[in-house]
Amino acid sequence: MSSRRILWTLFLVLIVGGVLLLYRGTEKQAPAAPLGATLQIAHPLGLPAVAVPADNPPTAAAIELGRQLYYDPVLSVDNSISCATCHHPDYGFADGKSFSNGVRAQKGTRNSPTVLNTAYFNTLFWDGRAATLEEQAAGPVQNPVEMGHSLKGVENKLMRYPAYRDAFTRAFGSGHVTFEMVARAIASFERTLVSGNSPFDRYYYGHEENALSASAKRGLLVFTRADKGNCAACHEIGKDYALFTDNKFHNVGVGVHNEQPTDLGRWAVTKNDADRGAFRTPTLRNIARTGPYMHDGSLKTLKEVVDFYIGAGNSNPYLDKRIKPLDFLTGQERADLVAFLESLTGETPANVGEPQNRAGAAHSLPQQLGGENPDSD
């Protein structure tokens, strides 16, 4: 073979190889925008319309994929922990524990809050370090105490399942799984977890007089009056809807030792001294189902929560100025306040529980989706 022919052959090989690399690179950079018609997320009585990001509109395929991922422990490094482990529908999408279990029998350091109605939050996590549900999804995956995995590890793991590749193709138009797609699918599912139409909503917004007991009605007055509990100063009730949170951060005197916060909370994000020991105001919707309470899970019952505020929390230099002793509230008013909080239990939307015919094992989902189990041998 002449030297000219050899050079020409090498040139063609380089050209073809370059085209293949470019194609594969383009495939990996496939847009993560969901495919299909945008669905309207129904919002029940007492809640506003759900805002969705322009680059992640809810679609049927993306929501269903997100639901599958949410309940699948395949996201964890050892196939033991799913999103639902810490945020399960049986516990109002919390987990009923002070601190949740993670991989290798580790325990977290903060209480798992409910995922219900997080579509309305301005920030996520107790300290607000994530701005969106999409951003939040990456946190537990990479936390060594929670799922103990890496984003790349999740991508590689899911790529081993033909059924998952097919599901991502249906949802996003590409079977090359990226964590951006994973996060967007989970966030789309979580935005459907809206819970309203509680007895309070039917009474306050639906004008159904008998929806609340006499005790809960009295408790509503204790809750809202500035000269009584003044709870609505942070757990807001609006004219047309109620989120029962101001989406802000407050030091309420929880987790204090020697007049200093044991968990610095929001300060770790802002480095603002005033944020020491401050945590995001949790929604009170479904509060009767989501104990124990506070960021450290230190209060087991709603009565304990009320009693904690009666005593104005634990003294520390960063205590919110609105936290004052409520020892003037009578025993009846305190009981009425608990009755009101119990009236905030709303309806859970349909089709948000664990997918049917799942055994709970990490590899059962791909089989359910119609694919083979690559680890079956």
C-alpha cells in the first residue's frame, strides 16, 4: 500500500471517528425538557395554583417516571433508601421519626419534613439551601448519611436498566440518563403532592359552618389573634388561600444549650449572624400526621408544641422578637388550639402512592416497567 493511500485511510478513520464522537457527545447533551402535553396540576380548596418552571412543565410521562424514581431505592448506593423512606404517604409524606435512617444504618441530624405542598415553598430544606425542588433532589443522593451516592453513579446505575432507558426516552426524548432528568422527573411528581380541602378550608374558604368543631373554631381565634397565640404571624392565612408558612426563617428557641443554638441552621447558608439557629417556617397543613416536630424532632405531640410556645422557647441571643410567653392562655384555649391544628389535615391526591405490584426491592421497578433485570444473574 502506497504512503498516500495509508495517509488517506488514516484521514478517513479520523473523520469517521470524529463524527461518531460528536454524535455521542450530542446525544449526551440532549435537552432535559419533558416531552408531551403540559398537564394542569389540580389545586384543592384552600391552596393557590401550582407554579411550574418554564423549563420543566409537568407531563404525564415525566410525572409517572418521577413517581417511580421517588419510591425506588435504586437511587441509593446500596439499594436500601428511597425518597419515600424518609417521606412516606403513611406518615403524611414524613416518616414519624425524630431522625431518619440512611445508608449503612446511619442517622440524620434533622427531622424529615413533609413533602406535601412543597410546590409552594420558596426554598427547600430546613435551612433553605436549595431554591427549587429540582435542586433539592440532588441533596439526599449525595449526602453520605442519607443515600450515600453520587450523581454520576445514579446515572450509570439507571443506564443499566433497559426499562428505565425506555422510560426516560418517553419522558425526555433521550435514553441517555442524566441526573438533570432524574431531578426534573422527581420534582414534577412532587409538585402533584398538594393537600388541601381540610375541615379548616371547608369552613374558612368554603363557608361550610359545620366543617369545624366548636373547639376548633375557638382555636382558630387563638391562632390568629395578635393578643392571643399570634401564630398566624409566621404561619400565614390569606384571604383566598393559606400556606400556613411565611416562607421565612426564624429562631424560635429550639435546640439551644447554654443559650446558644446547637444547630446553626440558616446561618450556614447566609453567614448572617442574625440567622443563627433560624429555620424555615414549616407549613402546618397535615401537622397532626407529621410528628414529631421541630427541626430536631424534639417535640412528640401537638400538645408539647403548644406548651413549648407557652414558655416562649429557650432563651438565646437570636430568638425571634415575636416569641413571647403565652402563659396567659387558659387550659381550654390551649386545648382549642390543638383542636384547630388537627383540623388542618387535608386530602391526599390520588395516584401518588407507591406504584402497584412492587415488592419494594431496588430491582423490582424495572421489571414492572416491562424491562429485564440486568442484575438477575
